[in-house]
Amino acid sequence: MRSFTYPAILARDSKAGGFTITFRDLPEAITQADDIPEAMLQGADCIEEAIAGRIKLEESIPEPSRVRKGELLISVPALMASKAAIYLAMKEAGISKSELAKRLKCDEKEIRRLLDPRHKSKIERIEAALEVLGKHLVVGYRAA
């Protein structure tokens, strides 16, 4: 099962105050926050943008590393994680957007919207796309 929860490194910023947040697995993802609760929110937004950028540029999305002592786990927001799952399943299967559209019996525009991080896709269509790719969406939760 693939997860989209990444370990974050919080470094206290002695000059500006607060924290700088970075991710070993997504080096382009760097943000700042004043405190831990804000770091969780800013970190989630930051990795969401990093994943969206990788999808747009058709780059790989790394598996999350194991968390190390002193790191926090931050999850990609659910909708973006679902879109990333479709993207990865398509790459794994070697299937184009037009081929996925044929399998779903829809227009290719719908597939582009399913992969568009700014489009509010319906979970039912995401599940359907994953099903035709031989995958199943799993939703879970953990303590905050």
C-alpha cells in the first residue's frame, strides 16, 4: 500500500523566529511557520504543491522515507493524495490519459481534470479511475 505521509524536519530559525520546514524526500518543498500547529498546516500545503508540481512536470513521486527521531509526519491532503495515486497507477501501467479515458468511457478532458490539482474532482470518479487501473483507494486516519 502506498502512503503519502512524509517526514518533515523542523529547524528553529534563530534569525526570523519560528521554524523552517523541509522534507528529505521532496527537496523542493521548503516552508516556514511560527509554531508547531502552523508548521503542520504549512507543511501539508507545501508538500501538496510539491506533489502537484511533480505531476504537472511528469516527474516521479518518491515513496516516503521512514521517520527519524525528531521529525514530524505530515500528510498530503486527501484529494491531492488521491490524484497522485491515479498519476502513479497510470505511470506504473504505462497508460496514457487517452487510454484511461477509453477505459472509463469518458472524454480525455475528464482525465486531465482528475489529475489537475486545482480541480475539485469527485471521489467516485477517482475511485473509478483507480479501479480500472487495478488499484483500490484506501482511506485511513491516525492521531494528530
